[in-house]
Amino acid sequence: MHPFLEKAQQLKQQLNWSLIFGVSFFLAVVIGLIEITSGVSHWLVENKDAQIKHLTVLGYPKYTDEKAITAAIKKADLSSFFELDVKHVQQLVQDLPWVATASVRKQWPDTIQVYVVEHEVVAHWNSDLLLNQSGQAFQASSDKLDDNLPQLYGPEGSEEEAWVAFKQFDEMLRVNGLTLTSLALSERFSWQLWLDNGIRLNLGRKDKAKRVQRFIDVYPRMEQRADAQVDTIDLRYDTGLAVSFKPMQEEQLQNKSKA
């Protein structure tokens, strides 16, 4: 046989074997994928009725009882691990009064984990609501609330502004040995403050911080009066202020004289 023909015959045999190997490998991969898909489908069918049996509450809820969280979650359909709507469960938990945010995730085979973050309450708002650390109002109640929470009042929508102002004034006053207990913002955005010693400050609508500082500067001289106690200080002036006094009770006079 001619060398060229012999070489062509060998090349043809090699190509045939390569084709056979390639086709065989492709068929093996297809069959393997079919087997895997069939196995997964069979496993899903067998476990499609897997139910949620365990609940893990993470975080440090202080005001929200774990039973309340469990009761909220049970409003969802827990009959199928795979079909459980995690966002629905999350919303049910966040609807609880004290819950600020919640995250939910499933853990195979029968558990869901709920991480709860509560509102950090900082003040009462308009007597019937509470404020959190971001200045957002929410409605909730608890016997664990601090009795000394400040009282803030104002028009709807002014919550954050009132809380920011309270923190500013409280810091200024505390540095000077005074304690702010309440703040009110009128519909016309005029500010009033109440101190723990009973004094009320009328600040008006502008230059609030400057007027508080003016009070701080002159207050030590007001305390020197022995027969009366400061009641209200009107700081709604560009310069100066107006002071109204209330008579001291006999017991208060005795205590002041002893001091």
C-alpha cells in the first residue's frame, strides 16, 4: 500500500475513535444530568410536606415577649419549608408594637431563625406615643418603661426636629447642673422648655440655643432671692428677659434658709 494511503487510513481510524469517545462522553453527561434531576425531583417530592417545627429568636428583645413573636409567626403558613414566604413572616414580626426591624431566614430541615431589633425608646410623644432614638414616633406600652422619660409635644411631623432640639438643650443645661424634663413645640413653632426644678422657659421661634444660653448665664443671680421661686422666664426678646416668680411655701423657705 502506498505510504500516503496508509497514513490516511490511520488518520481515519483515529478520527473515528475520537468521535466515538466524544459521543460516548456526551451521552454519559446527559444520562448523569437526567439521573441527578430525577433524584432531586424525587427528593423534593418526598420532602415537599416538610413543616416548620422549630423557631429560634435572636437579638435581645426587652419589651417583646417571645410568645408574642411566636404567635405572630404562626399566622403564616408553616406547613411547607420550601413554600414558606419569608417576607410575610418578616412583616408579621415587624407589625409587633416594639419591633423596629426583623430579619428571617430558613434553616434546613425544619427551623426558621428570627433576628429582632426593638425600638430604643427615648421619650414620650404627645402623651400617647413614644419616640425612638431616630426621632420616629410609634405606639406601644410596657411596664418596663423608665419613669423618668422626658415628655415631648409638637405637631405631627415635627418628631425628629423636637428630639434633636431636646438633645441639644439638655446637653447645654446639664453642663450647668440643670435638667430638662419636657419640651413643647406649638403649631406656630414656638418653643417652651420645662426643667426639673419647675421652671418654664419661653424661647419663641428663633435663636433658641442663644436664648437658652442667656438663661444659663443669668440664672445663678435669680436663685439668690429668698422669698420667691422662679416660675417662668420669657426669653422672647432680642436682649434681656422677663421673669415671673411664685411665692415659696413655708417649708421651702425653711429648707432654703438651712442651705
